[in-house]
Amino acid sequence: MSKVHIRKRPLAKGKQSLILDFSPPLRNPKTGKPQRFEFLELFIYEKPGNLFERRHNAETMELVENIRANRQLDIQNRKYGFISQRTRNSSFVDYFKEITDSKKETDSDNIAMAFRYFLAFSGHDVIFNDLDEFFCDDYKNFLLSGPGISRRGSSISRNTAVSYFAKFRNVLQRAYRQKLLTTDLFAVVTQHSSFLQNKLFELLFNLSDTNPDLLSSFMNFTTYKAIDLNKVVEGYYRENLTLEELAYKAGRSLATFKREFQKIYNTSPHRWLLNRRLEYARDLIEVEGMNVSDASLHASFASVAHFSRAFKRKYNVSPSSLKEPVAVLSPL
């Protein structure tokens, strides 16, 4: 197992830079190349001449020792299969972009567009700790809805959506192999994501315009009956269900479910569910006196961090400040 040491290198004007020395070198999880040194961008005075410089040296060395101890703990955690909090809180978006930049010059497939669609869905603040099956299903549903982010605004095809999601899954697989994720989301998403099933139901419901008897026969055969859409979403919005599962409970294909939902609520299912769950979580905190962590769990958010960011975007305050008398809710 590598050991981490503090090294000093001379700088101009009687200063010394501080670096961490990994012996033997570690393999960088992003580049795959050996890494011997980590430059901390910190310095000390080689010969402190006054109280200020001596205090600066003492405080800086204390800080560097804490960093060194944390790096050593990270190495130990990797050895035994754990992932540090620092790694879990690092940016998945930056990781995805680095892979994109390294491949787009050589690969024929359009991974750059796949990354752009991921950004359109997630924004720039997704960390590794935000990633779970719920997040992946939401992203899959976003792609299957056929969004258009090009200059023309034209919707992407189902085949393109499948291709972009496959690239995202490959990034998940790479992150898991590099021990940046604790769960093999590549395998989990493969097991529970059925694009072929979505296409089958879409085909069947498209046939309803030309051959309603065929669709009726199929529905009777499978006992798959459409029910009131409002009852479904109002009854299940607190559950950790994907849009496909909600559509199934409503007896509709995913595309039909989204079209009807848009007509009824004048917004997308994803946005409506997010706002409804935020309102529910707010009531749990304010009325029920529930803590933020339990409220986010009861409202089916992927993580407390995801819940807190969404809550602050909507209400301009953090959920933890709700019980403070100065907190004022002002929906965006």
C-alpha cells in the first residue's frame, strides 16, 4: 500500500512549496496513468524571520498534515473496497466531460452530443453521490421523451435516445471499475431498463388510430386496463416509481401517459413530480416536524443533497432553515 509523505521544494524569495509524495506512485483513476506527486499550491517560509511568518508556517504545516492524513485514509479505503466522502462528493459531470474530451477526437460515434443531452437533463452540479437507479431511470425517461436541444429544436429518435443512454451507461461502468461508485449501476440499469418493452407498448398504442380492435384484444388479454390518470399520479407521487411504472399503473404507454399528462397539468410529469414531492417534503418538515433527511426519504428523493438543491432552487431557502422564524418561503 502506498505511503504519503510531505515534501518541500525551494521557491523564490526564501519560500518553499509543499507537495505530497505517493510512494509507490498511485494510478490516477481518471487518466489511468501513475501519479507520484500532488501539488498543493501552499508554501512556507524557509527561514521565518518574525512572529507572522512563524505562525503562517505552523498553521500551513498543520493544514498539510491533515491533507496528508486524509489522502492516506483514501488509499486505505480503496484497498478495502470503501469510497471516501471526498470521492463521493466530486463532480460526475467533470468526469463525464473528461471521458468525452478524450474520445471525441478519435471515435466515430457522437459522444459529445450524448454529453450535451446529459447536461441538458442534469445541469452541472451532479456528483457521484447523486447517482442511483432513480436518477438513471429519470434520465432514461428524459431521453425517451425525445427532447430537442439542437438549434433546430428537432426531437431525437428512439434509436438516438438508446445510443445516448448506452454511452451514459458505459461511463457508469467505467466509474464503477475505477472504484468511484459503490454500486454497479451499469448492471442495475441494464436489468431494470427495457427499451424494447417501451417500443412495444408505443407501437401498440400507435396502432389504436388504425386498428383499435387489435389494441382492445391485447389489453383484454393482458388485463392491462387504463384508469384515471389523476388518481394514479396523486396516489403514487410519494412512491419511488419511474415514469414507466406510473404509465403502467395508468394503463397507458409512456408516450401516451406523457401526452395526456401535459394536457391535464400543462407541465411535464418530471417537473410536476418534483414540485409535488417538494411540497410534500416541506409539509413534513413544517407541519410534522420531520428532519430534512427523513423528509427527503419519504418524498422519494435520490439523496438529501439532491433534495436540498432542488428545494433551494424552488423556494430560495434551504430546507434546514424552515424551522427558523426568519425563513420566508418565496416560490420561484
